[in-house]
Amino acid sequence: MEANSGQIEVKIRRVFHRDKFRLGLFFPFSNALKQEAKTLGATYSKTHHCWYLEDKNETIEKIKHAFKDKAWLDYREINGLLSPSEEKHFKIAYKARISNYKMPQAVASAEKPVSTLRVPDEYKETLLIRRYSQSTVNTYSGMFLKFMRYVHPKHPKDVSEEEIKKYMNNLVQANQVSQSTHNQAINAIKFYYEHVLGLEKKKYWLDRPRKEEKLPRIISEQDVARMIGSTTNVKHQMIIAMLYSTGMRRSELTNLRIQDIDIDRAQINIRGAKGKKDRVTILSKHMASAIHRYLDLYHPKYWFLENPKRTKYSDNSVGKVVKDMSKRVNLADVTPHVLRHSFATHLMDNGTDVRIIQALLGHKSLETTQIYTHVTNRNLAGIINPLDRIIDSNTTPTRLIGDDQ
């Protein structure tokens, strides 16, 4: 918060407008401040009664620079700098606002088609206030929209617990969704009733599906090398190499900043990863020259991976690169997460301690990391097959199946 006596206060808040979160500038009418907002490229929203800009880290710095010595900037609500008393007051005011919320007529009316349904702004705003990642916001919103379509024309507030359970059963029996999707649907629905409406957890508790015991899919070191060598596109080669050599998730790679790469220490600092935790992972010694070459070719300004418009590479674009390059070498179903699994398994094959791998991957529980012990070759290599014992025995001469008699 930057205050100067006698100046107009400009409050910066996140607003959900036209299916995206924006940074809203709220201030009393002022031609001077209006002109500054326009200079920044802001657009006025009649819905929210504010000027808004794209919600990006660099946007906040631009706002600070533009309004310096011209206004009193209050940006506490977007960076978590509220004092405990202010935060309590804010939450009370926010709950009071959403308790009076009424679904827009296009959603509430049974006369309107299901295609017009939209997730309430309060749902997405609450996710944002609770610091959920954009990926989680998108996933939960999509899941909750499917639920809204199922119970339409009823408003979700009027849906009974039995109807919720019926919907969950329909997902499993009719749609045959995976255990992961089933869990995401439960979380999305529970979030609405417990955090948006503020109802008790007990009333809307849903049984969790039994966790599937699936082994992670991996590819060999030779397959990784073939994927990297399948193209001369340096950026695409870099995507495969970075995912495999660091064990990063695709969202961690797209959120990687140039300044997060420490070539001298052969480390990468991963900021605000899953669970809002920072961690450090390793960087191949052979990547130093490759990274310098990549930077010289593409000249990214802020993000390590940028598109031609100098904005952040999307998660979908990374996934498409991996898919296309795996197809070139006749590998099926290779995703960024398969490269992450392969990174962990190959480390374990080479004798790396499981707790070190846990730290590199950012797993909260060691149990999650230990699944790689089931696919590593290291533990299997020392086992003598009982058939080999029979064949290798001097006392029991045995022919192999198919040997000449």
C-alpha cells in the first residue's frame, strides 16, 4: 500500500470479467487518473464500475509506476498484505455479499437452454481468494458446470444431498469416469457448498472412490534420446529435455522464469508449485550450453518459454509438443507426466535415495514417491529367477523350451 496525503485512493482488486480474472482499478471520477488508466491500455467495465487490465505480475508493476505520486494505491487485496483484522472484516463483507447473490435469469430460468448456464462469478472469485492455482480454478469450474447442467433447471442451492449422490453415481456408472476425475468432481461440488455457501462439511460429505493402484508409465532413456533427436526445432528439443532432466510438471515448466534457472549451480528454482510450495530440482550439466543457445535464438524476455507475442507458453502447447514428438518415433501415449515418471524411475535405477527423489519431485508424502520402486529395474536386477536356478544347476540338466532335442 502506497499512501500520500491528499491524493485520490485507487483500489486494485481482482474481478472476474468475460470469463477471465482481471485486475480492476477502482477510483472516484478523475480525468487525470482516467487518462493514466487509458495509457496503460485499461478498458472500462460497466458491470464492475472499474477500469480493468490483464491479471499478470508485470501489470501490477506497471500500475505502480503509472500512478506513482498521482494516487494512493491500495493493492492489499491482491497480494495478501491485509492485516488479520482487515482480513476478517473483508471475509465477513464478502460472505454477506455472496449470501445475497441471485443467479442471473439466464441461469435460473427453466425456459433457457442448458447451453446458457455459466458458473457463478462467486464460485471462481472464492477459488481465487483462497489462492487456488489457475489450473485448479479451470478444473473445478468445468466440473461444477457439468453438475449445474445435470441438475438444471434447479439452482444448485436447492439441490438435495440425495440428488448430489445420484449425480456422482451417474458419473461412475453411466460415464465411467476415472478415479481421478471422480475425485475432482467431488472436490468441485464440495467447494461450492462448503466454501461459497459456507455450509457444514458433514451435510454434503460424499464417499471417496477407492484409490486405484496404477503403476506409472515410463519410457526408456533411449526413447527420450530418440524424441529429442526427432526434430531440429530447438524450442521443442528444449521442452523435452527440460521436462525429462528436471522432473518438472508441465505447469511448472510454463511458469518457469529465466531468473529461476541457476546454471552455475546446475539447479532450477521452482516457485509456487503444487501445494503453493517452492522447491529446487537438478539441471543436467549438458543443459548449460543448450540453454544459452536457446536464449540466443528466441530471446525470451521474462518467461523461459514464450510464444511469438511474448506471453507465457500454454500447458496445452507443451502437451502437444510432447505428443507430436513421441509420434515421430512411434511412441504412444507419451505425456509430460510420463517424462516426469521416467525421470524419477531412471534416478532410482541408478541408486538415488528415494527421499532425494521425493524432494526433487515435490511430493508431500514419501508414499507417493515409493510407487517408483515398483517399476525400477534396480530391485529386479539382483533377483535370481527360480527357472534360472534350475537351468544353471549342474545336478539337474534342463533344456530350454524350443531347444533342439
